[in-house]
Amino acid sequence: MSKPAALTHLPAWQALKAHFEATGHTHLRDLFAADPQRGERLNAQGAGLYLDYSKHRVTDETLTLLLNLARETGVEAKRDAMLAGEKINVTEGRAVLHTALRAPRGATVMVDGRNVVPDVHEVLDRMATFAGSVRDGQWLGFTGRPLRNIVNIGIGGSDLGPVMAYEALKHYAQRGLTLRFVSNVDGTDLAEKVRDLNPEETLVIVSSKTFTTQETMANASSARTWLLAALGDEAAVARHFVAVSTNAEAVGKFGIDTANMFGFWDWVGGRYSMDSAIGLSLMLAIGPDGFRELLAGFHEMDEHFRTTPLEANLPVLMGVLGVWYNNFFGAETVAILPYDQYLSHFSAYLQQLDMESNGKHITLGGAVTDYQTGPVIWGQPGTNGQHAFYQLIHQGTKLIPCDFIGFAHTLNPMPVQGGLTHHDLLMANVFAQTEALAFGKTLDAVLAEGIDPALAPHRVFDGNRPTSTLLADHLTPRILGALIALYEHKVFVQGAIWDINSFDQWGVELGKVLAGKIVPELGSAEEPQLAHDSSTNTLIRWYREKRA
Ligand code: F6P
């Protein structure tokens, strides 16, 4: 028998519950009125990021109680256990050491009695040599032409990080290279991504930790067919295909020379792997130095997380604030709203990071949680979202905590009228949105504008909608690394509080297994014995009839 989930019985939880009942309705207007310095006080900085958390529905007492909860749930000890290489991924018996991927040369991180940092740098150095030779045009394709197109084939953690970071850091990319990312098993993805590419100038990176993932294997094999249709010789594969994987045997079987394989380790989770060799496509785009800058940013945030007292620790603050809304206000989602076009894929990346990590309802001790865990993560870059879904955030019936992300400087300065720039317009929207969400507009203020009283309620904004604002100087590889690590550790803090394993993903297995069973049923010549429920049987029959 597993022990029942203990979280809600902890003194800190009970104190937060009572505190919420007593103060949860307090309006941000009153909190700001009572403390004119609130905005100057409630902020924290680390690794080049500035966090304003004053527009959250918290008092000093709330923060103390939330940090007590972090302490009572052992967040610090759990963090130290992770960083020390303990096997905290208990359902898979693995250490969780993505932080070792960005440890500086010369650092020591022990796993099973072995310092893994030299291994990490050995792979990074090989990646750098390879990336350098492709970027310089020294690595030639089978017909002697330099490789100008890079196609990364992978899915989930073997795709989302590189795509997001490539988009984010395009400004720093070698523009003569064309990068494409193929993930979906839908053949349209591959077909459209290679349609205008010359196979003679194309490098395919097959990125898969396990090298067994259905989507990636199907895409890799079709990409091989596409290449061979043009080049007509198996020997071409070695010049045009490389692999990123932990599974050398499967890479060899696929026909990729294992000399052209870049490895990583079972202590790197898929969704935490973009700073391992999974980032090879990104390194090809931004170069080895840019990639090392990214790693330095990750490491800076790791150090901030490791050493900063909880009161000023960015991932801890963001983590406990998320718990406050998720578990006490009943908020179900979090919106990620980057005000930078380069971060267009950031919320999609965070969806896997957060939801695959904390979408769990069984505690580490095996009990069913009697409290909510990971929120739904969603969002898209401002200002587009303002003209789509912000209406609901401002005036709908749901409480949606939002993270606004903005920069002091743009990488594409562009003037508008009056000495102002596009960037001024963009940032004015960041500040206006968080102000409007916090303070709203009262009925009195609407009526004072002479609005017809019958229409006035439609124009009232209740406000009291909480936001974090994250700011940085400008979007560099280093800042991007820090930003990603911030969210990685925020997810960790929340998983630690909820007493769940943030590092497995059994929830994706059942669908994979059933799809594996259905695949042959779709293609078999005879009517197969369909042993599903009546709905699934009927759907399969419908498809088989049309497919024939
Ligand atoms: O979605 C499940 C998952 O296992 C992810 O965790 C992982 O990022 C993805 O599949 C891809 O796995 P692989 O890198 O082994 O192909």
C-alpha cells in the first residue's frame, strides 16, 4: 500500500489555505495603494534576467508562506540531489543531469562514480569540428558540393528545442544555410520541407534519443529514399546523414556511419536535451561559439538556482507563484506571452517542457494526488495574441496568470514617426497589458467618461489578473540559455512541491503501443479481426474502405 499524498496536510499548506481564505479576494489596486514602493520592492534578478512579480496577488506574508511550502517540501534538498547526480528519476532509475551538459570544462559532475563533464565536452568538441567543416564548406556531399541545407528529423524533445532556438537566434545564424525541421509523421511535413531542396547540397540530421521513435524512423527512412532517388548510390548516405542518439546499435543498423554519430546519455531527458548533441542543427546555424554562449547562459541560471536564497531565486519565485494560483485559486492554465517575434516557438517549446514533466497525478510514493499538478501551458507572441485571445484574459471568467517577456533592445531597429521605433510600440504594449490586467477599469471610471449606463458594464475591467514580467537587455544566445534554464528549474520546483516525478513520461506510452497495433490493421489485405471497442472498430473500417 502506498502512503497517501501528504502535501495538503503539511503545516505550510494548511497555513496557505487559511491565508487564501482570508486574503485571496484582495485586489491588486489595494495592494499597490497600501505600498507605494511595491513595484520597486517585488522584483528579482539573475543571469541577466529581471523579474517583476509585484503584479501578483500576494502580500509579504503570502510569499513567506509559499517559501515555507518550498522548504517543507524539501525543494532545496531535492535540487541538491538532482545536481549531485542522484537517481531522482525513480521510475526509470536514472539521474537527471541536464545541468551537466552546460557545466564548464574542468567542472566535476559524478554519475555512477564517473565524472561526465569530460564526456560532455568531448562530444561538444566533435560537434564543433563537424559544424565548422559544414559551415566553412569543407564537408562535401557525395557529388562534391558543399552542404547548404540542414534538415533535422526528430520529434518532441529532439525537435522542439532546436526549432525554438533556431527561430529565436536566427539573427546570429549563418544566413547562407537553410534549416528545416521535420517532425510530424504526416508525410506532408517531409514533402513540403524538402520540396525546394537539392539533395546534393543537403545534410540530414536524424535526432532521436532512442532511435526507435515511429515518426522519426519513418521520416528518416523516407528522407533516405528521397536522397538516394537523386544520388543513386548507398555510399551517399555517409556523406549526407548524421545521427544524434544514445543508441549506437540502431544508428549503425539504419546505415549511418557511427563515426558520424553524436552521442548523449540516459541521464538527459528528451525535453531537457536541446543543449546536448540534439542541438547540432542549432550549432550548425549559429556556430560553435554561439552555442557555447547559449550553454554559458544556461549555466549562469543553474548557478543562480543553486546558490541564491529562495527569497530572490527566480525559478523558485516563479514556481511558488504558479503553485499559489494552480492550487489555491484553481487556475488551470498559464499563458506565455513573449513580446519578441524571434520567440515565436517559445510557448510551444514550454508546452512539452512543462506538461510532459508535470502532467502527472501519482506521487513519488505511488499515491494518487488529491491536489492539482501541472497547468496547461499556451500562448503566442505579442502583440498578435492581443488581437486574438486577450479579450478572455481581460474580461472572461477564467483566471489566467500570464508571463510577459520583453527586451530593452530589438535586434531589428526600425523607426516609426516622432523619433519612436517599432520596438517602443511593442514595449508600450507589454507595459500597458500588465497595467490593464492588474488594475482594470472601474464602473465609476467608465461612467465618468459619459458612457450610457446600460452599456457601461461591458466596458468595465475587473482587473486583479496576475502577471509576471521578465525583461532582459536583448535576445542573445546567452540570454536565451538563461531563459530556458529558468523555466526548466521552475518546472522542477513545482514538481518537487507536488511530490511527482517530473522526469518520466509514461503518459505517452499507451497511445504509442495502440498505434503500433493498429498500423498493421490498416494495411492488411484481409479484413483483420478488429478487437477494439465498437467506436474504434468502426473508425478503422471506415478508413480501410476509403483507403482501398
Ligand atoms: O513524447 C515522448 C518522447 O519520449 C519525448 O519525451 C521525447 O522528447 C520524444 O518522445 C522523442 O523521443 P526520441 O528522441 O527518443 O525520438
